[in-house]
Amino acid sequence: MKKKIWKIFAMIFMIALVFTGCATVSDVYDENGNLIYFEELVTFGGQVAKIGDYLYYANGYVDASGDDFNYDQAKEIGYLNRINLSQSLQFDDEVSSEDRKNTSPLNSEKVNERFVGYQNQNMFALGSYLYFSSTNIHKSSSLENDYSQVSLFRISFNGDNLQEIYTTRYDESSAIEVQKGSDGNYYYVICAQNSEEKYVLSSIKIGDKIGERVVLAENVESYAIADENSTQRNVVYSFTNEDEEIEFKAVDFATTETIDYSYPTTMTVSLLDRCGDIVFYTADKSNTEVEVYYKDLNSVDTNFDGSNLFCATDSISNVIKVGDGYAFITANNALLYKELNGQLKNILGSDTTFDILFEENGWIYYSSSTEINRISVIDKTIENVVTMTNMISGQYGYSDGYIYFFAQVEESSNENSDSTDENYYLYKVSSDGSKNYQLLGKTK
């Protein structure tokens, strides 16, 4: 009789799990005791998200682009984790105060084992969901994995309701961005190759409900997607038409309404980047010299005619708005600054490859394989934020005055420690470099 009763209780428990789910971690509440819900999208650099008192993050980082990439091994390091920032970090009693900065705190929580710490991460929060990207694990018809593809997911803040939104091919010419549309809703805006090796521009509405993927344009050659400061909520793009001719258009990714642009047929034009409603592009006026020009999408003309020279160089990248001007990196790895009609200012020349991270209060933050620094646009003062033996450049998070980055664990002062961990884990450091860095990722 007792066995029968326990079986009944077990069955009821299992049914309850099926219908209610089982949260991995606790729910997150605001200061008024309400469940956290974001009316507007919030982003923190791509590798972390601050939800209430909790920091959600990729525990570690693994490059997924190599032929030797192993998903099962990678997810043991780069899974989705979180920690309560309002609580003191906890360590074993025997860990010295000096060793704590390179020791994993005990009070972190695994939210989901899906692999999230890699080069194509795009983490943000909207509504009651954390959105993130991961490598594709769907098998092909030949039972092989194509880890170069990116899968888009969302998950509730308590680890429930994992949902795959879309999987797409992805390479260095692709883009996956999330932007507010002209209708007030948020959209994934994706430009990536299809199976015919042609670039396709598409959008997916996100929010409380996920919409269907909408193809906006095909045979795309170059593009410039609206950012958070753009009044024109569209994508400017060039494409090859049925007559094998290049045309230029802009498409509203919420309504699919288009605008036609033109350019002199004697020129070769290619879109490079966009800040607000300023689109940067290259044009070859004489067939011998390529230079960078700009177009204001709010101007009355609809031509990319090379009438507004921006910079006498053949390419720029990592363009960000700084004050009244723009900072960018040139092909020869120099950081320059220029107002649209102002003088070109050389901010930083470097023999080392670096990535622009973000700008704040006139400081441009940038990273390399060993350092995060910041440089003043006004007087070119350089301040070191953090130096590590080995770190991942260009991948970061930023929240409440702290930069989050991936690095290998520095050698411990513990003489009894003879193990070497060559994996990369998440660290944090104050953005002004005034405080010691601290390991947050849980080491193996």
C-alpha cells in the first residue's frame, strides 16, 4: 500500500514538472518585488547582461572558427552563468586576498549549458527574456556539424523556456544586429549567405512573440544597417539586379517600404559603415584612386555621387560617434578622428592589432591580446585599464563602470599549484583601472 502511495506521489510530481517546468535558478525581481521586465532592449557590449542584481555572462571563451573546434568540450567552459553582484564574492578560507583576483568565486550559478562564449556572441535583454547566440549543432544530411553557422536563442531569466529563433550561415561579411523598427518593435536584422553563396538581407520581429523571418533583399553586395541613433530606421544596401547591374536602395525593416538611390555609372561604390544617418562608403572616381565619402540620409538628394569626401584612404572600419566627430580604424591599423568637415586627427598609431570597444566621456576604449587601454580624443592621453598575459581582444561587456573581458588565468602565488589552465575565462575590471581585476568565470 505504501509503495502504491509513493508511486502516485512520484507520478503527480513528474506531471507537475511537465506542466510547470523546473527553473534552473531563481526568478529575478526589481526593488518593488516585481518580476523584471524590460520594455526597451538593454545591451551591455555583447558578452554580458545586467538583470536586476544579477550579471549573466559566458563563463569562458572558446574560438569556434577552427577545424579542431569541439562543441562538447567548449560548452564545459563557455556555458551561460550568472552571479549576484549585490552580494560579496565568496571564496574558500585558504585563498589569500592576493590570490582571490585569479580565483573563481563560489557563489556563481549555471543558468544553461548551451555554449555562449565565442566570437559571434550578441547577448541582450528584452521583455522577460535573455537573448543570445550560439554555434549551430544541427546535423546536416550527412550527419556532420557546421559550427560556422550561428543559432539565435532566448531564455527566461530563471533558465526556463529555452527557444531557438533562427539559424543562419555566418562569415566575416555577415551581420546580425538587433534594432528598433519604425513601428516601435525590435527586430533582428540579418545579412548572411544563403545556400547559393548569395547574401540575403532579412529581419525577424522579436518581443513577447517571435515573428516569421521576412526576406528584405537578395543578391546583396554591401549594406549599412541603422543604429540606435538613426532617425531613418532602415538598411541602405546595394544589390545586383536581374540585368547584372548594381542598384542602391534603402528598406525599412519593419514595413519593408523602400527608397531608391542612384550613383554615377562611371564610379564603383561600396557601402562601409553607418553612424546615425551618416553612411560612409568608398567611391572610385578616376578608376585609379579609391577614397571614403559620406552621405547624410536626411539630405534631399538621393545620390551616392562622391560629393562629400570624408577621408583620403581606401577603407575604414569600427566607426563610432565621438562628440561632434567620428573615430575609426584605417587599413594600416591607425586610430583616427574627424568631424565631417573638419581636419583629420591622428589619435593612435600602433604596430599591434587592436579593436575599438566603446566610447565614454571622450575616452575611446580599445583592446589588444594583452591589454585594455583608453585614450582621450582631446589630448591623446593613454591610460592602461588592465594588462594580462593573454586575453581575447574585441569581445567585452560593460555595465556600471566595469568592463568584462576574457583572459587566461594568471599564475598563482601558491607554490603548490602546478597545473596550467590555458582556457579563457570571464574577468571584470573597473573602467578607470583604479581597482584590481577579478576572475568571475569558474575554472575547470
